[in-house]
Amino acid sequence: MSRIASMCLTFLLLAGLASTAHAQSQAGAQSLLIAPGARSDGMGRAHAAVSGDANMIWWNPGAMAFAQGHNASFMYTQLVPDLADDVNFSYLSYVQHVEGWGGLGAAVGYLSYGKSPATDDQGNSTGEFTSYEVAPAIAYGTEIMDNIGFGVALKLARVDLAPASVTLDGRAGRGTTFGADIGMLWKMPALKASLGAVIQNLGPDIAYIDEDQSDPLGRNFKVGVAYTPFENEIHRVLVAVDANRFLLPGEKLGVSVWNAGAEYEFNRLLALRLGYISDPVGTIVDPTYGFGLAYKGFRFDYASVPQSEFLDRVNRFSATYRF
């Protein structure tokens, strides 16, 4: 048995956290699948057609065509607090408007699997090691026609599961790959609506030790619609729906996951959010909820989100700043 068995257990436990247990159990580079932002979490992760903060790099780079000013966002969350307090995910992103060009941005995600015990082939402890992933990205979005934005995000994923010193064959469990997201956002002011579509994580498979046992990236096609049925100087209501189709080997035809959510905003200060995630295969069929507090360009967001049926709900926190 390999010395990285305990790390693999943590990897499998993490398989139900970001999008779906089913998709993650097949895909490599898990950090590319974890959706950033407590605002989107509170809205059931229905965000493909919603433009706004710097997290649009992940959700839909096409939305960056409509970026205004400078936007920064940060999220930190423990992923399985009921099982391990050192398994966490951080995401930092920045987007700015460039006159005559559109939106430019950069982001980096960091996923820590925490510390794992290393053992020899007799089961004797030989110490500990840390496993992690880091995924930097750059993105650009511009209007290709009036109210139609197109964008591309290029990303690199570096996965370090185990150093060579703790594997039986003396080879490190590491892998590197790259990917791209291609997105479009069509704003329809007359209808107070927008339509978004994005293909995520197009790129080569990732291998950690053996090239013959490589894993595909979590490729996904997402389409969404957002609608603002009511808005004035004090009140605003936003509703959104996303449909996801995973592009992984063995996936059945049809929609893999449905996401739906709504946001009520009062006086640009307080936002209340409800959502729902329907992912039967990933055993996530539950509501989400959250809120946001804003003041002078700064916004703090909170969300409670479900995981697979084997794990408790988790709390997500994020902060954004527009200047």
C-alpha cells in the first residue's frame, strides 16, 4: 500500500464539495471546480448571467466586458470543518475596466488538503506531509457587439499531492496542466434580463505520477439567465437560473445540475438571498441562503451551502471592494 493512502482518503472526502460529488470523483485539479463568492453561494450558485464583482473571472469571463472601475474579491472557507480543520480553500481575484478595451483581470485559487501522515510499507509512521493545489488565472472580456460581451480566462493548475520522499517508488505525486474558460454574456436592457453561457476547464488531462493514469479536468458547459423583475432607488429584486452539462467521460445526456436563486437588495446596503441546488447524482438537492452587507464600495457576504448527504452544511464568507 502506498504511503499516500491517507492523503487519497482526504481527496475522496473532498470529492463532494465544490460542484458535485459525481463530477469531482472523476476530475483532476479539484481547485478549478470550487465556485468562489458567498454571494453566488447564497443564490444557489446561479451566476452565469450575473455580472458584478471580480469573481466573474470564474463564473463567466464574458461578463468582464461590462466591468466598471476596479473590483477586488477574496474568499476563505474551511471545506470539511466536521472532518478536518486544515482542509481549506482561498480565492483572490481582481478585475478592472480599461477604457476602449473592456475588462482585464487576474485571480488565484489555493486549495489546501492539510497535513497527512506518511507511513512505510509496514505501516510505521515516518512523519507528515502537506498536499495542496494552486491555480492562477488571467482573463479578458470585451464587447463584440452592443450589449454582447465575450471573454476568455486562461489558467494554470499545479497539484502537489505528495513529495517523492513519502512514496514507495520514490516519485513525487505532482502534476501540472493548463485550461481555458470561454464565455459570453448578452445583456437585454429592454427585457431587464441577461443571458450567459460559458465552457469551463478546456484543457489537457492532468497526471500525477503515471501518464497512463491521468485524470480529465472538470469540463463543464454552463448556461444561465438572470432577470430583474423590480428595481428602483431603494429596492431591487434579481432572480437567476443556471443549467450545467458536465463534459466528462461516461456522462449521461441531459442537464447534470440545476441552480436557481434570488436576491433582494434594500437601499444598496442589505441583500437577502435564497437559492436551490438540484444535483441528484451528487446527492445535493437542498436550499442555500445568505446575506450581504455593503458600505462605501465594500461588501461582506455570507452563505450557508449544502454538500453531499455524507457531509454537513458549511458556512461561506467573502469580501469584495469596488473603487
